Amino acid sequence: MLECPFVPGDGNGSEGFAGKTNSSNECISKVRKEHPEANGVTWGELSGSRAGECYYKVGATGSNNVE
């Protein structure tokens, strides 16, 4: 399975809300288990306005690189 690092910004592709998680790794695990069609995730840092929000991405090819 291909592994990619988290980068700043929001990933492209279509998305869906996977729920709230306590870490980026928990988000990845949740998405892999519940949305096997996904090829990316977006996770809200715990200090931000979208704290802990986990989104799965389908058709992702990159990020908008906005912090």
C-alpha cells in the first residue's frame, strides 16, 4: 500500500466526512477500514477550527497547499 506524508492544505478529489478522530493516524485507519475506495484523507489539527475532523478523499492527486 502506498504511503504519503501529510502536507498543508486540503486535498483535492471528491470527499466525504468520516467522523472525528483523535489523531491523523486514527483518521487514516478509520478511512482504510470504512472507505476502501478512498485514496487520501484530510484531517483537522486539534488546535484548528476543524479540530479532529476526518475526511476521506476519492480521486485525490494533490493538495491546495494552503495552511
